[in-house]
Amino acid sequence: MLISTTPTVEGRRIVKYFGIVSGEAILGANIFKDIFAGIRDIVGGRSGAYEKELRRAKEIALSEMEEEAKRLGANAVLSVDLDYETLGQNGGMLMVSASGTAVLVE
């Protein structure tokens, strides 16, 4: 499955549009990760725990989007957009959503 942020694929023709597909992932952040991330924010540096969770959420959202496109008969998802949000009272949940247009390309 070709997944791209571009609206076209150079050298390939779109023969059918299936419409918008999407995938979402909502992950909770562990309290210990929160504490260590807070310490890193104070002393500087990167928060590896949050980066790992963010990557995992992105992979889940893209995978769900791809599965929906496959069910429709698409072989590509174009114009993909990724959105990141924190949810909950203290931002304790991380949401990543991926959406794009499912198409059939030659």
C-alpha cells in the first residue's frame, strides 16, 4: 500500500477514488513516564518515553487507515494528514489521527 502526503503519484494515474479513510489511536501515558518527562523538561533534553509513545500511536493510526483503504479495494492513500492531540484533564492521553483519500492507481 502506497501512503503519501502528496495528492498525486508521479508517473501513475488515479483510476478510482474511494473517498476519505482514517485511523485513530489514543494511548494513555504512564505516571512514571510523566514524572521522568517533567524532570527532563526541567533539566533539558528529550523525553524518550513520550517520543516512543508518539511513534507507536502514529503507527497504529496509519495502520488502521491502511486497513480501511484495503477493505475498500484501494492500493494507495493520498493527501495523508496526521493530527496530534492531548486529551484528558491533565493531558494524560495522547491521540493521533491519520486521514487521507483512498484511491486505486495504475
